Amino acid sequence: MKRVFGVKKDKEPPPSIQDSSDRINKRGETVDEKIKKLDAELARYKEQIKNTRPGPAQEAVKSRAMRVLKQKRMYEGQRDMLYNQTFNLDQVAFASEGIKDAQQTVSALKSANKELKGMMKTVKIQDIDNLQDEMMDLMDVSSEIQETLGRSYSVPDDIDEEDLMGELDALEADMAMETESDGVPSYLQPDKEPDFDSELNLPSAPTGHAAPAGRANNQAEDELGLPAVPRASLRG
């Protein structure tokens, strides 16, 4: 049967957009090479026309130049057509890549949605609320424990707050009076008592002061240590 009908050939896969674009770009490069050759030929004919006198020879050169120029225009039209095809293929490729990206995005979102639903099944809002309530109760109990442990055992309960306020006002008044005095509190100031002579119980002369005039002049003194009165004055 294979000899009669032959073997059915598998269909070749259609070319991709990238393959078509590459093939067209190669054709465009070939056309560009031909246009460059024609430009070089036209430049040579232009030089010949300039260097040739008007006449049959110059007309023959112009004729060849016109033929080359027509070929150049034809190739330029083909090149423009190929460029347009390449542009269209690029647009289609861009749209195709955009659709592929969208498909991948949708697939990723579906997978994430499925995973998120599975995670939500293990977490219940009611459990979270109950946990929050238990934490608040535990914090209240902890505060009560800290307050209980912080009580003082030595402070009596029958203290009158008004008496304490009165003592505090008196203490502030004393502090204000001490501040107005030389800047030294009264309890830090030395006791200022007069010094007395140990024998006569009289105030002693201050340190640094001059002695009385009688003593300075070696005046005689009586038994009590006082200046002696002259006898002449006693007789009179």
C-alpha cells in the first residue's frame, strides 16, 4: 500500500514570527548591498558626464546612468516594502509577547490564590479574637500582681493627709527663710557666743585689734588688771 499511495509526509511546523523577521531582514540587507553598488556606479557615470563634451558620447553615458537610476529606485521600493513587513512582524511579536506575559501573570495569580485559600483555612478570626482577649486578661492580672508586690509595709494607714500638707508647708517656709539669709542654712551656721576671760569672766579683746592705750604705753594696772588711777588725782 505504501508503494501505491506513498508515505504521508508530516506537515512542517509553520515558521515563527522571529524566523520570518530574520529572513526578511536578510533580504533587506541583500537589497541594501545592491543599492550601494548602484550608487557607486551612478557616481562614476556622473564623473564621466562632467568630463565628456555634449554629444553622442555624453548622451550614451546619460542613458546608462538613467538605467542604473531606475534599478536603484526599484530596489529602494523593495527595501521599503521589506522594512514595512519587518515592522508589522515586530508589532505582532510584541503583541504575542504581551499575551504570553498576561497568561503567565494569570497563572501565577491563580496559583497564589489557591495557596492563599489553603492558608486561610488554618487561620480563624474567632481564634485570633479569643487569643487577644486572653492576652488582655493576662496583662491585667500581671498589673495587679506588680501593684500588690509594690506595697509598703511600714507606712501606717491612719496618716492624716492634712497634717502632712501642713508639715510640708512649714518645711517650705523654713527653707525660704534659710535661703534669704547669707545663703547658709541655720543648722550649718556656727554658734556665735562671746568669748570671756577665763579668770575675770570679761570679754576678751578680739583677735587682730589693738590693745588699749594704757597697755600700749606700759601704763600701770591695779590688781584687777584695770588701769591704775594716779594718786594725785585721788588726793585732789
